[in-house]
Amino acid sequence: MALEKNDYFGLGRFVSIILAIIPATSLVCGAVTRFMEGKILAGILRIILGWNVIWLLDLIFVIFTGRIFRLLNI
């Protein structure tokens, strides 16, 4: 089985789902992931808007695709 690179620092899918379930860790991990990708504006928006719809979308996306929701790619 090949290793699959997921969001949340390349952790496994199960760990990513657990981190996405908890709103505070989802906010922090999502923002840090976007900053690590060099997407500064997207990271700032996650900090500002991360407690509502983005958290729910992250949860759904991590469960079904293993990757976080990306609102902006800039």
C-alpha cells in the first residue's frame, strides 16, 4: 500500500478526520496548512471564517476526499 499524502501535515486519513471533528484543531491545522502552502490570504480567511461553514466543509471534505476544503487558491 502506497503512502497517501493528506492534508493536516501529511498525517493519515483517520488522524485527519479526528482533527477535523474538533473545531479548534480544524481551525489551527487548516490555517497552518494553508500558510505552509504559501497561501497567505487563504490562511487569514480560515482564521477569520474558520468557525462556521468552513469547519463543516472541512469535515465533509476530509471524510470523503482526505483533503481540506480550499475556498481560495491564491
